[in-house]
Amino acid sequence: MANTILIGAQWGDEGKGKIIDVLTTEADVIVRSQGGNNAGHTIVHGGKTYILHLIPSGILRRGKVCVIGNGVVVDPIALVGEIEQLRRAGVKIAKNLLVSDCAHLVLPYHRALDEQRELRKGRAKIGTTKRGIGPAYADKAARTGLRISDLMQPRLFSKKLQAKNRENNAVLRALGARPIDYEEVNKNYLAAGVKLRPFVTNTVVYLHNAIQRGKQILFEGAQGTFLDIDFGTYPYVTSSNTTAGGASTGTGVSPNRIDRVVGVMKAYTTRVGEGPLPTEDRHLSHLLHSLGREFGATTGRARRCGWFDSVAARYARMVNGIDELAITNLDGLDTVDPIRICVGYRLNGKRLNVPPSDAVQFDNCEPIYEELRGWKQSTSSAKKLSQLPKAARDYLKRLGELAGAKISIVSVGPTRAQTILL
Ligand code: IMP
Ligand code: MG
């Protein structure tokens, strides 16, 4: 395997966790480059279901090294919790996990501010995961953030935390929210810092040396293209670059060391949180929810569901330079007939083949649909393309044509075995 970026090519929750787990067989090192514990990657392994938020999905495979890169925002309490949970489940975590000393910290005041800002927005809320992600990245950009390297220096950390906590408490009080107790945060964070110390290093150097030694790197994307802070449906986005470029800035691996981009898309579309989703369809949402599908891995919220959107898919291919596509959740459409695919948008009487940059315009786009016949039978035990019904193969072929990329993986269920490699 070449050094590969795996990216969410829709609105997040494309099923990246499972595809990463499949691709991890060929990788030596799996690295997260952005986002924080807003992410939720579901992996079914050895009959158990794991939901990972911060630790790369490769952790479940022996002999792989997982790296949390500089571009990730780390809630140390959540990270320690995740490590301990995995250890209780029998997963060994020792030299197989590395955390960048440059990664920024998510602090309790970030979560409190996230919540307050959402409350104050009322109906215009973003629908964040309330994990403090936006405020943590805001502090990073404002050059007022605390990093893992600070946490590794307890006296310095306490001093910086006290000043930041005081400042943020003034804001929280003004908003009518409860202030945060410095002493308690200080104690808990320093304790988490002690537990994280063995994992902390300069991950840029580690990755560089790994590449020099011919190791294969898999860059694990979190969230999705249309949640990207620059290219997504701003302001209904997350606060990091979820697109392919983020893999480089978020790890310190230069673009010319990366060989391949794999985009992950569901066979339909989902979104959790507010913001434009032109192909949203109430009946499809209802059907998928009634099958027990499409509930968020991080917040448990029901995801909004819609038809496959090839306008968005083509744009995602452009922004990320997608070489190959993994199509997931094909089995979600097993009972649907007919199946619609969005092939264009109509806005103010004009046809668009590219999503508008403005969220209000995006929201006003009317999808133009093409209809395909459903297959009305289970696909979940197919092991080869030839074992899929003809209508399912036709559907995949059309998705590939419209998205303009080669489909190399099709997923028909949550387990590793339910994967068709083309
Ligand atoms: P935040 O990242 O918590 O600030 O949330 C911003 C937006 O991104 C909200 O619409 C969230 O629902 C969405 N979001 C954040 N992380 C994920 C994810 O891992 N999967 C899907 N949606 C996400
Ligand atoms: Mg998810």
C-alpha cells in the first residue's frame, strides 16, 4: 500500500472507521490529523463493537502504530478514558500509541463555551457535538491555546491554565453560565497528563523516520468534506480541515510523501446537525431509522438521511483529489425501490453542477433526480461483485460514473467480512 489518505467525502459518518480497519491490514502506521472527540468511528471486531473518538481505528490490530497528530485537538480526560476502556476490552496499548506534543488541548471552558454559543444561537444553532471543538480551535488560531507540551510541564501548565480559566470564567459569567473551578480542572488534567506522558513525542519526526524506513502510512480522516471549515457548508461545519490537505498540515508529512486519496461515501447521504442537505428525504430517513440504522456514534442523535448527491460527490472528488472510492452501507438500500440519485441542483431557475459556497443558497437548491430500479433483496452476504444483484451493480456503476472516480471497495455490512474489494 502507498501512503494513503482516507477521507470522508460527504457530511461525516460515511463509515470511515470500518474502511480504515479494512485498509489497516496493509498499513504500518495509522495517523489522525484533525478533529477531536467529536468524531465517532464504529468498528466491529471479533464480535465486539468499538466506538473510537480520538484513538485511530488501527488500534484494534496488532503490530500497528497509531498516532494522534498535531492537528488534532485532544481532551486528555477523554483520551485517558478511551485508553482505559480499550485496555479493559483486552486491547494492548503501550508503544502502539503516540500523541503529538503540538496537539492542542480541549479544556472544560471550551465545552462550556460551545454549549453557551449554541444555546444563544437558538434556531440558528450549528448542532455541534458540544465537545468544545470550535472554541479549542479558536484558541489555537488566536494563539491562546494550551498544548500537550504545556501539559507535560505541570508548573507551566497550571500557571497558563489559571490565567485562561479566569479569562473564560469572565465570559461564562457574562453569559449567565456557571464558572469553571480551576483547582479541580488543574488536578484532573495533571493526573491525565501523567497517564499520557509515555505516549507523548514529536510525531513529525516519528512519521518522517517511519517513511524513511519504508513504512506505509494511513491518514485517517474524521468528519467529512462538507464539514470542512473552508470547503464545507459554512458556518454549519466543524472547525478543522477535514479534506485531504488537512492530512498534511495536521501531521507534518509533506504532500509529496502522500501517494493516494481514498474517499468514503455512503450509498446514500446522511448528516447529523444543522445545515444544508439538498437531497434530504423524510421517507428515506424514516425507513433507515426504523431499521435501527443512522444514529450518531458520538451523540446518539438520529442522522438526517437523503439520496446520493453526485453534485456534492464530484465537488468532494475535486477538493480532495480522490483517486478511489469506497461505497458503504449499500445494504441500507436493500428494500428501497425506486432509488433516486441527485444529478444536478436547480437554484432560481438555473441548473447548477457545483454546490454554491453560500449556505443559504445551498439550502435553497432543489435536487434534480434520476431514478434507478431497486434490487429488493439482501446484499449483506455478498463477498464478490458478481454476487450482488444486477440492479445493485448498475447502481454502483452509475455512482462511480457520476462521481467521476473508480470504486475500489463496497461495504455491505458492519463487519470486516462484509467487504467487497474490486
Ligand atoms: P463540532 O465538530 O462538534 O463543532 O460540530 C459541528 C458540526 O459537525 C455539527 O453539525 C456536528 O454534528 C458535525 N460533526 C462533528 N463531528 C462529526 C462526526 O464525526 N460525524 C458527523 N458529524 C460530525
Ligand atoms: Mg462518525
